[in-house]
Amino acid sequence: MLPALVLDPVMESHRIRVNKEELERTSALLGSRLKELEREAHFVAGEQFLVTSSDQLREILFGKLKLQLLSPKGDASQDGAAGPPVHLRSRAMMRNDHQGADVLTSSFDKH
């Protein structure tokens, strides 16, 4: 993803305007939803952990909860080979939950 310092001049040169009020509203909405999902993850795990820590998340998902990785066909993998990367599955879920997220995540897929 491009840093804001690089992106701002590009947006200005293309006369792209940002509705700051809508951006703030969307940011607050997504922030609330992220906190809600984090609370739900802690509840399911039965403990607090950093959802941003890949080590802690791996331990919770595959160690404690004994989840299995899925192959690209959706089958449980016997050899540990993963299906689509987690970030792609997360984006797909986010697109399903949030209409406006499709615009945001489509730009991530290009980079």
C-alpha cells in the first residue's frame, strides 16, 4: 500500500476529493466493528491475545482450537498446505460484510 505522503499529491494531481466527514464516519464504523470482532475472537478463544500477533494467532487457532488449514479446494489439508492466504480470505469476508470495503480492498489487491 502506498504511504499517505505519496498518495496525497497523486490524488490532488488527479483532482480526487475526499469527503472527510464520510471518511471519519466510515473509520469510526470500521473501528467499532474491529473491536467487536476482537472481543468475539477473545470469547471464542477463552482468553485475551493480540490478534495482530501472528505467533499468538497461530497458537490460538491451530494449537488451542485445533483448527485445520484448508487446501485451495476447501478440503482439510493433511500436509499443512494452506489454501488462499489469510489476508485474501479476510478481504473476501470484509467485502461480504461491508459494501464500501470492496472499493478499498480492490486497491490493495492491485499492489
